[in-house]
Amino acid sequence: MKETPPPSQEDIAQQTTLKPLLPKDAGAVHGEATPPGPADESLTSLEEAPSYEAMRVNEKYSSLPAEADRGVHIINIRAIDDLGYLQSEGTLLNSLAVDPDANCKYGLYFRDGQRKVDYILVYNYKRTSSHNILARVLHVDPSLGAQNLKQEPLPGKDGPLDTGEIDHHEDDKRSRREEYESNLLEAGLELEKDEGTKIHGIGFVKIHAPWNVLCREAEFLKLKMPTKKMYQINQSRGLLKKINSVLQKMTEPIQPRVAGNRSQSMKRLSFTFSREKQHLFDLSDKDSFFDSKTRSTIVYEILKRTTCSKASMGITSLLANGVYTAAYPLHDGDFEGEDVEVNDRKILCEEWATYGAFYKYQPIHLIRKYFGEKVGLYFAWLGVYTQMLIPASIVGIIVFLYGCFTVDENTPSMEMCDQRNNITMCPLCDRTCSYWKLSSACATARASHFFDNPATVFFSVFMALWAAMFMEHWKRKQMRLNYKWDLTGFEEEEETVKAHPRAEYEAKVLKKSLRKDCRHKEIDKEKLTWKDRLPAYLTNLVSFIFMIGLTFAIVFAVIIYRISTAAALAISSSPSGRSNVRVTVTATAVIINLVVIIILDELYGSIARWLTQIEVPKTDKNFEERLIFKAFLLKFVNAYTPIFYVAFFKGRFVGRPGDYVYIFGSFRMEECAPGGCLMELCIQLSIIMLGKQLIQNNLFEIGIPKMKKFFRYLKQQRPIDHEESTKKKQRYEVDYNLEPFAGLTPEYMEMIIQFGFVTLFVASFPLAPLFALLNNIIEIRLDAKKFVTELRRPVAVRAKDIGIWYNILRGIGKLAVIINAFVISFTSDFIPRLVYRYMYSSNGSMHGFVNHTLSYFNVSDFQAGTAPNDPMELGYEVQICRYKDYREPPWSENKYEISKDFWAVLAARLAFVIVFQNLVMFMSDFVDWIIPDIPKDISQQIHKEKVLLVELFMKEEQGKQQMLETTKEKDNLQGDNCNNHSPPFPRPQRGSAASRRSYHVAI
């Protein structure tokens, strides 16, 4: 008999390491003992070994029900040395010659290359100096239950873990992770760990949702999925069809080259998913039935509601406590490189997230497919807003050009520039300032006509109607997207999903119940009342008062700066400094305002989040709405307070020569330029708007994320060997280095503030829509590049509208009508010119208007110590000087009192505000009423879908009824046949076994 050779060290190692993890029969999967057998039956070939790593084993790697999620073995082999082999023994090395990471597409799949990674959990771990083992086994003991999750090192040459100094805090985190992960296994998810990455001290948990879990959660979340039924979309006919065809051909070059971007003639009927009605749905390709966006959303919902004993609030609480450091879905793959497989991320990068595609439409449907409905709606809204800025920009340019072409025909500015009028103006400051000629303000007067002309009123009315048209256009676009994205009838589902309490709210309720010792009461009945939130409400009130007061104080400080700087430059020895006092003061003050606004914006955003957190809102929706409202209110006050001051307060409370208003007893309130404050308002608005867009919106969005990414890269650097340096990073490692997604609130906020600049003070700056358009063309591509390349993939969130932002937009649109009415009435000279033309002009012209708006002052009435130190600076002695106001002359009985002309102009201004406001509001409401919110064709399609759904279910019920009747008839026929062929009951006879069985069936 031939002697069997003794097993080699390699065979022993294989039996020791792989045998417990790769059982042949399915009983071992569930924790049952495997009967002993020959060694060759319990071993798996080394070529198949990588496919067995780190997976829950069953016959075809199919999903297990939640009840069968007990005995689970997970292994992750990350180092060859840990298996106890010498490098000279090349059997295992040869089996791993093919890169195992390529099988799993570098982290997009589990190590078996079959199960897709739907979500990633990241945690920190500490490894002692002797802990060089990278392979670990995650084992669930069926006899002790899933709560006893043990993590053990694989046998290897390094021996056991160092049992030296123990970090109890880290042990607590590890135990909570183990318990939480065991609960995830019980929920039906499949897990795989990886601690052998290039990032030192970082471990990754890969999560996969099997088919049965996806179906269960899709039914729970009421997801609408495509059925087998397809129907034809109603197409336009006749002339409208020809027009649409021509438009499609014209817009062909600016359409993105994305599949499914063109209008489709057929659409699949969608219905809320149900496991009982799976036969209705298109399950021809189960792998793509639930796309990656939907899969990650389902896993995230499970993560949120799965709890452990020390953290009853799910993944949000674990992230807040540092048990996990990050949680995110994976991107679909790389977006650059010649050998990269085509994926949605790569397509978005080439057709959307590039500045070269600035002239193209956005692939909104692909954006929604990749990032979810909420992100898709944001970019759709931004695209509609940018498109609507095109006509507003064109009209604004026309208004500006009209002012440029008519400046030489403007009589008031010509009179101001005419040196023959020889109008001597009163000093602009006490003692150090002298008398000056009105003609020296010629350039300011001519420039103000560019923005302060009759066309400005028309433009204000146009922009008010434009805002109403924009809102209506967006509502219709939003409804089209709801129909195409199967979000119609989403209200009830939305409330069901979003009504789940936040983790912080549940923790607060739990603390409250423990304080009350509610052992005999149900905790679910406890809730936070206004009394519980009263300290937070008071903190919010005090904080808001303080921050708004801080904003006003800063504006007041800038006013002091302007006054003191103007006084200092007035006594400057430099002639150029004295001649450019107003320009220098205005420009430097606006730059200071811009810097302060940018700093306070960042500060107020953080404070608004903290104030919202201490209120402890119940749901995520409530939290988001309260945060948005607080942040918007603070940033609105911060951005527009300096502009409101220039528009409505500057030059209103200066007094008159001989009786000026002083601040702190020595600083005289500043006055408007001779041409009015509208030009200064234009400068203030343009610098703040352009500065915010350039610095805050663009440089911050580009620079800060790149700096954070660079510092994170430096922090993670550690010495690595050559093998590790040449190894390609896994997908989850690359995504971990990206910036976390912080929500859409900052993106919406900057656009809403810009919308305010475009609409609120557009009467003073007709070019605002043009600059907003240029910024948004860049902003769309900048945000796209950030979402595709710089940020981790956000969890897809279903939404059918833009939420509270729509109400804010409507509020700004209504406020814009009122503010523009006051700007035209009180800031510009439009109303005084009308009053002069129709009440005081002898021939209906504007000749003499400048003289009419200037009052007289006798220089002998100056207060002691306020007269100019050099009264002869103009070369002659001044007896009477002029100042801009409607007051009685010094030779009148009521000298320096307000004249009747002032009251006439004031009455006309107030009348204009009332008429303008009501007329424009009526026109806006009329536009709102006349344009339906739901397009007619979409309404018809929605009705058609409902009818088709009813028909589908009626046919299904009829089919079931016919099937039951057919089965019943077959049973009856079978019974009759059996009765005919069987012998009579009283006369039993012997027969075959078949006849006896027939007789038994008949009975």
C-alpha cells in the first residue's frame, strides 16, 4: 500500500485558516456543525479563495432573510504575511498574482466582485505596535445571538494583540460599533470590513443591501417604480408641432450629449412598489431596477432607524459621538483618465461640470438620477433663474444705453455744468471747508443720469413683472419635473418619511422622561412643549437683537469713518486729495462694508445653526426650515443695511447751514452729492454685489475646499513601502478624502441674496441683472464641478419643490415693489422733476430746475466757529451761498423754514408710492392668475396615468377572477370524471392502485 505523504506546512495553514470560513454545506452558514470529512472536501481551491473573502456565504450569494441573519462569517485578507507563510513558498503568491482589487472594481463591489457597495461607514481605530494583523474575522455566534458580535485576529505569526495599556474610550466605541453592526446584519444588510488601507488608523465598513431588503424598504418608503406598462405621451399637433421641431433643431448644438435628454414619445407607467405585485414591474434587469441613488437612500433609512443600547438614535447619534467618523455613499467611479469605464459621473464631468459647456443646457434628468431629486431641483431652479436673467439683462442694457445717449440732452445736468450760472455752494464741512462752485460736480451729475432717467421707472415696473413671470415659469417647470420624475402625489409619502423625529429631539424627550421618572408612562407620549423650549427662544431673541444691533453699530462706525475721513481730506495739502474727497471716501467705505459683510456672513451662518440646534426641532424638515429662516434674516440684514442707509437715510437729517445736526457734538452728518444719492447708491450696490460674488461665492468655493483637501492629505501622510505606494486606492478611500456634503443651504442662500440685489434696488442699478447673469453662468459650472469632483456623493433626498426658498423668493418679489417705489420717489429726482415741469415751469420744460431745488443762505447767519477759515478761496467775497433743500430765503419773514414747495413734492412722492405699489402689485397678481400653475399637457398626462392605473388593476383583478373560475371548473370536471370512472360506492371491487387513488380523490 502506497504511503500517503505528510501534509505540507502550506496545506496545514490552508486547513487552519480557510476551513472554518469556507464550509461546503449550507448548514455551516447558519452556525451548524460541519461533519468531518477528508481534507480535500473541506478546502476550496486557491483560485476561488478571493471570491469567498468577506462575504456572507450561501449557495449563490443571494440575500438572506432577516430571520436567517444569524451565523455569519466575514473575513478580509489584507496581508500575506499574517497567514504564516514564508515568501519563498509561492503557492499563495501565485494565486494572488491577479490584482484582487480589480475583481471588485477597486472598492465598488465586495471582494467577491458580485455584490455592489451601497454605503460606507468610516471609523478610527488604534493599533498597538505588535498589532500588525490586517486580516480580521467578524463572527456572529448563533448560540449567543447577534448581540454578541466578536472580532478576532486571524492566526498568524504576529501572535495575539498586545494586552498592555487599554483605552477604555476606544473600547467603548468599538463595542458600540460591534453592536450596531450586528443590528444591521439582523436588519438584512451585508457588511464587509477593511482596515488595511493606505489611510493609517482608518477602517471602512462596506454595506450591501440584498434584493429582499431593497424590496422591503422600497415598499415601506412608498417608492414609485416603473411597471411593464408603457403608454404614449400626447404630442403637439399642427403648427405647434412644426414650431417645436424647428426649435429642437435650433437648440441641438446646445443640448448635452446625454442619453434620454431628448423628449420621449413613450413613458413607463409608474406605481408605488409592492412585493405582492412584483409581477407588474419591469424586473427584466434586477441589477439596475434599483439604481445606485435609490439603493443608497434605502440603506441610509435603515442606518437612521437602526439603534444600539448606548445610542438609541441611529447613525446620526453615532456620528455625533465619534463612534463613526463619516458615512457616505460611493461615487460611481473615476471621472478622468483614458481607461476609465463610462459611468454617470464621467458623463456629468464631461457634459456638465466643465467651463467649456457653459453655453449648453444642463442634463437635469441625469443630475437627478445621480444626486437625487433635491439636488436636481436646485440645479433646475438655478438654470431657470439664469435663463430668465437674459431678457432682464437685455432690457437693463437698453435702459443704461438710453441714459448714455440722452445725457447731452438732459437739461438739469447741462445747467449744473454751465459755468456761466456761477452758483456758489455752501461749505460741506465746518471751518476747514470753503465755498465751492456747483459746476465742479458736473461729472457726478452727468454720471447719475445714466441710472436716474425716465427709463428707470419703466425698468422698475418691468422687473416687478419679471419677478412674477419668473415665479410662475418656475412653478410650471417644477410641475413638469414632478411628472417626469414620478413625484406627483408625493405629499402623503413626504409627510410619512419626514415626520420621523430627529436624534437630538428623541434624546431630549428621553432626558425629560427620565427627569419626570415616567416609569409608568409611555415615553412616546412625551414631547417637548414651548415651556421646554422657552430658554432657547429667549436665547434666540437676545442673540438676534444683539447681532442686528452689531450690524447697525458697524454701519454707524463706517458713517463716522466717512465723516472723519472727509474732514481730514478737506484740510489736506494735496489739491488732488481735496478735489477727490467724495470719491475716495465712498470707495474706501464701501470696501470696508464689503469686508465686514463677508466676515459677518460666515459668523452669522454658524450662529444661526447653533441657535437652531438649541431649539431642538422635531423633524429634519422643521430643522432645515428654521435654520434657513434664521440664516436668511441675519444675512439679509447684514448685506442690505449699508445699502438701505445710503438709499433712505443719508442726507435726510443733515439740517441746514447755520443749524446742522452733529454726531458726538463735533461730526456733522454727511450730505448727498449735488446730483443726489442715487449715484452713490449705485456705487455701493455694484461693489457689494460684485465683491460678494467674486470673493465669497467663487474664490471661497474654489479655494477653501482645495485647502481643506490639501491639509487632509498632509495629515494622512505616513511612511509606506513600495508595494503600498504602487497600489491603487480603493473607491471608498478616494471618496473619504473628498469634502463632506454640507447641504444646499449655502448654495440657495447666495442665489437668494443675489436675487435681492437684482430686484430690490434695480431702479438704481439697471446693470445688476447682467452681472448676475455672468456670475450665474460661471456659478452653475462651478457648483457642478464641486458636486462631481470635490464633494462626497450626497444621500439622495426626494423632494417635489424647493421648499421654504419659494416663499422667500415671493416675499422678496413683493418687497422689491415697495422698495423700488421708495427709491424712485425719495432717492432719485424723478418726482421733483415732474412736479417742477407741471407745476412751476412756465413753458413745461426743465430749464430752471436746478435753481428751483436750491435754497439761499446768508453767510452772516453761520454759528460762531463754523464759518470757513478761508472765505476768499474763490477769489471774491461770498455774501449768499446755496444749498440743496426746499426752504424759505433769508429775506423771508419765516426765513429758513420749510417752504410750500417741499410739501408739494412730498405729497407727490407719497402719491407715486401708493399708485406705483398698487398698480404693480395688481399687474403681478394678474400675471400670477392668468398663467396656470400646471401646464395643460401635464395635467392631461397625469389624468391619463390615473386612468391607465385603474385599467391595469381592473385587468389584474379580472385575470385573478378568471383564474379562480377556471381552477374551480377544472376541479369540478376532475371530480365528475372521477365519479364516472370509479365503481359505485356500495359495490367496491378490487382494482389497480390508480383506481383506488381515484376513488379516494372522488370521496
